[in-house]
Amino acid sequence: MSKEMSCLRCGSTNLKRGSFQSTGKVYFRAKGAKILTLHTSGVAVNAIGCYDCGHVELTIDPKKAKALSKES
């Protein structure tokens, strides 16, 4: 990985980026998110998996999540 990261569970640096999927993309939708916008109301979920202990860290784009939230 370009930026040296370590696993939150075991400390390993043997991590790989990926996506979190089911039969289609999985999205994070904040409670109270705007439904009718020019953009999709879901925020893609990104994943980083540890190839040593199996831990998976999930992240979202906070700027997009804030933009879709009624509280922003």
C-alpha cells in the first residue's frame, strides 16, 4: 500500500485495499439522509483487509456523507 498502514487488530502491515460487496455494491446511508439529490444517496463502503489475521476495516468518504446528511 502506498501509505504505510497497520492492522488495527494485530499490527501487521500485510494489508490490501478492496471493496465490501454482497450481490451488488454495499452502501452506507446515514439516518435522515436526503433522498432526492443530484447524486446517489448512498456512500460507497471501502475496505482494507489484513492478510495475516483476517480483520477487515470499513471506511466511507466523510465529505460525501456530510453532503448527503440533513445535519450538514
